[in-house]
Amino acid sequence: MARMSSAPPFAAILRAPFGALGVRVSTNHLVALEFLAPGTPLSAPTSPLLERVAEQLAAYYADPRHRFDLPIEARGSEFRRRVWQALLDLPVGHTTTYGELARHLGSSARAVGQALGDNPLPIVIPCHRVLAAHGLGGFNHAGGGFSLDVKRWLLRHEGVL
């Protein structure tokens, strides 16, 4: 991730087809996933919840139609939670645009983009399925070209690209 974070260290760092995923949990919930560059040192799951997260992510990598069944806690404003719920309702293999999502929610594309940028659980809350009107659009969970590489991988995996 390009920006500095004051968040606690990762509870686990899991291998991903595009690099690695840093995982943060509370006592009983998955609270954050962060895309990490290839070569990031891994750290194995050390609790039943972390093992469940690792298993479900592996199931998604094997089959993009896997439905996540994880206890999640996505903290954000009411508006952000509405945006994230709309993403959860978007089926695998389908995309929408920032503008279409904004119209559906009675908001602006900029506000939707900000909510997507604050999505604490990418992949589980599939913000990669939102595109710009003329191209892939932003994807702020990692820095530089790596972030768009991750988005491309996820969309290819789901049969969109």
C-alpha cells in the first residue's frame, strides 16, 4: 500500500496470485485486507478465524464464483456502508461504473469513488467490479501500476476482461 498506515500490524500475510494480502482481524471479525506487492514476506494464520479467511480466499482464487461466508466488520459512514452493500449485490462476472452506481444510490460518482477507496475489505467487498465510464478507473488499495495489475487480475479471474 502506498500510503502510510497507523493501523495495527497484520495478523497474517497470505499468498495471493497477484502478490500478497495483509489481513487484520478483531476478536471475531475480519476487519481489513490490504494488497501487498509480490515478494512481501508471508506470515501464516494463527487462529481459527485467520485460517477460515485463508481457506475462503484460496477457494475464491480457485473459483471466482465462491461466495464468501466470513464474519466481517466494515466500519464506515452510513453512505459508505450503502455503497459497499451495493457491491456485495453485484454478481461475479458483472461490472458497473462509478456513474451507474452513483445514480442507483442517488449520489455522485466522486462520493462513490471515495467510498470505494475506503473499502476495507477488497475482494470480499468487490470494489474491483466498478469501472470508469471509459476504462478501468482508479483502484487505490495499492500503489502505482501494481494496483491496476491487481484489478486486471481480479477482473480476468472473474471473466470480465
